[in-house]
Amino acid sequence: MNLNFWRGKRVLITGHTGFKGSWLSLWLQTLSAELTGYALEPPTSPSLFEAARVEEGMFSVMGDLADLNDLQMTMAERRPEIVIHMAAQSLVRSSYKNPLETYRTNVMGTAHLLEAVRRSNTVRVVIVVTSDKCYQNNESGLFYTEADAMGGFDPYSSSKGCAELITAAYRESYLNHQEIAVATVRAGNVIGGGDWAKDRLVPDIMQGLLNDMPIHLRFPEAVRPWQHVQNPLEGYLLLSERLWDMGCLYSGAWNFGPSEEGVRSVAWVADKLIQAFGSKSHWETDQAEHPHEARVLKLDSSKARTQLGWIPKVSLECALISLVDWYKAFKAGEDMQQVTLQEILKNQERVPV
């Protein structure tokens, strides 16, 4: 990354109140970007957005992507040059309970965002964040590449596949002709301090450890590509720089997943978190019936490594230790803005693993 690139750049992040959006917002604040956020209120309480006082370093708009007029007015007023679209309904289990809300947010929200970009006269670069679950998962155990088919068994996964198709259509029909460079990014399961989402592995385990509660795993043998949240975020920022400099040569889809050492089972991650916490707790398999979730998911990120020079800097072992430290600091009442900023700067200076 060229850290000086971001100084003074006008950046709009949708979903800045979420876990991943809050991490990115804090990072861009350290790089002196002129930052605007557009999102609903924080999805959880507590939240990283509130705990780390993310709003202090940016212009924050509480808005709904369903309101195209409001989104367009915000873009007209703030005149972003780079847009990073992260707003989403991001949970598989929630998509089973509220499929229409999931499609409204992830499909029509993406369409509204791209329509607002199309009508903008300032945007040069767009990053649309989808998911590693956008692929048609046949449980082969193979690593998915950017050329593999879109699909999805559950509403969340299929909504992300739809977002990919919508973005491709806008890119080819409009944005390429307007010299707006557009890419989609698909990351593995991101982890880090400040995630309190319900029915997500790390928050559930940390809640159990911090409050001495039982730990139940739905699918302990399920395999996922785990990575510290800052690893793919660095990929998004690096890709944004290339899109700015080289335009449509870097448009298209990009995977940002961990190396082999980060592809681990749910049980393995749970054991490591309990060990890092120093607890004598243990997990048990949840025997209740649960909606379908993919058993094996792996990403091939060789394109990002060879064409962008992107290499993850934070190993999975370090990520698990650092997130345990983050939650302990939160419970101890420390200044979580400073704790998070210090971790961002430390990780930025790491040698790639």
C-alpha cells in the first residue's frame, strides 16, 4: 500500500457502523482520508462503532440504502471519489428468518448504490464487498476461484451472488463507459475485536468465555477460511489504489482469503480461543436442528497475490490471540479507540506471513 495515497481522498463507506466497516473507518482515519459513512444505526449493542468512537473521525450519515434519493443527496453533498460498499445483512441464519429483508438490503441496496454512483460526477473507483459464500458450493473441498459460478443454498449466499451479477451488469452497461473502475471483493470469514453479531462463532465463544457461560457449536467439523479482519481490508485498499491508477485493467472480481494455515475447522478455532483466553471451559455440540450451512468453504486468492502483490500480514494464531486481548481490554474498561488504533498500526507494520 501507498499510505500517502489516501491523504485527502474523499471516501464514502456504506455500512461504516458494522464490525468490518468500523475497522476500515478507523484505519482510513489514520491515513487522513476525508471520510463519509452511510449506514443504519449500529446493528448490535455493544458495537465496535460505539466502543471505539468511530464517528469522531468522520462525517457520519445514518441512512438506509433503500432510500435512493437520500443516498444520492449524500453523494452529491460529499462528492466522494472512492466508494467502498460494505452495507449488508451479513448473517446466514438471519437470512433464513428474514429472507425478504436480506434480499432488500443485499440485492436492491447494491443496485441503489450503483445507480447513485452512475448518476455521480465525482466517483472514480468503486469496491463492492460481497462474500466467499457467493459461489455455488458443491462441497468439493476445492478452492474456489473468481471464475467459478455464482450460487447459494441459503438466502444470504444467493443474495451475495445476485450482488455480484448486478455489479457486473452495471459495470458493463454503464460504469466502464463513464471511466468508473469497479471491482467486487470476496473475503473469507473475518475475525477481530469488536464483533458482537449473534450466531457468529467468535462473538458467541467470547460471550461464553467473558461471562462464564456454556459454549455450544452448531457444526464443529465445518471448515472455513479464517482471517484477521485487517488482512482483507488491506487488500481492498490496495485494489482501490490500482483501480485509481490503472482503471478498468483491475476491474472484476477478487478473492481475499487466507493461506492454507487459515483454513481450519470450527472446533479448531474454538479450542484455540479457549486456550488463548486461559480458560478451563470446553465446548459442546449443539444437538438442536439447524438450517443448512456449507460444510467446507475455501478461497483461491492467487490472483490477488500475483497481480496485486497482496499477502496477508496477520497469521491466524496471532489474530486469535489479539482478539482475545481486545475483548479482555473491553471488559476491563480500557479506551477501545486507542486499543483498536494501536492494533491497526501494529498490524500495518507486520512482515507478511
